[in-house]
Amino acid sequence: MTSTVTAAAVSKNFGAYQDQAVREPVIITKNGRPRTVLMAYEDYLRLAKRDRRVQLTAGLSDEEVAAIETSEMEPGFDHLNAELLTGKHAAD
């Protein structure tokens, strides 16, 4: 679960919100709008590591794109194609 608090509340009681952020992200608002998130350092590291694994398709060579387009799934993974066709994703 995520909490949402004002910047003023965080300023007055930073230690408590810092402790809470170790357990769950704390969204900090300014003028009624979400502005920043206070989170555990381990969560930040996990997200930063995940960010580095992303590669834009625009950075792929024509040969790499062609290889991807002609690739086929191994028979043991056919169920993944069915999930894509039904819109059933693991992230849901």
C-alpha cells in the first residue's frame, strides 16, 4: 500500500515518513499534486538496475531487427503466445 502526504507534513515529521518509506513508498504532494516519492534505498537500487536493462529498438541494427522478426519461439513456450493473444499478462 502507498501513502500520500503533503510536503509540509513530511517537513514536520521527516523521521516518521522516512521509517514508513522503508516499508512502502510515500508519495509527497505539493499544491495538491504528486511531486516526489520517498522510498527504500533497496527499492531504488532495484528500479535503477531494471532501468539499465531496457534497450530502445531504435538502437538495434537492421540485422538485429531482421533476426528478431524471423525468430520463432521454442515449442515449450507456446503458452506465452496464447497469453499475448488474450491480453493476459504477468504484470496484471
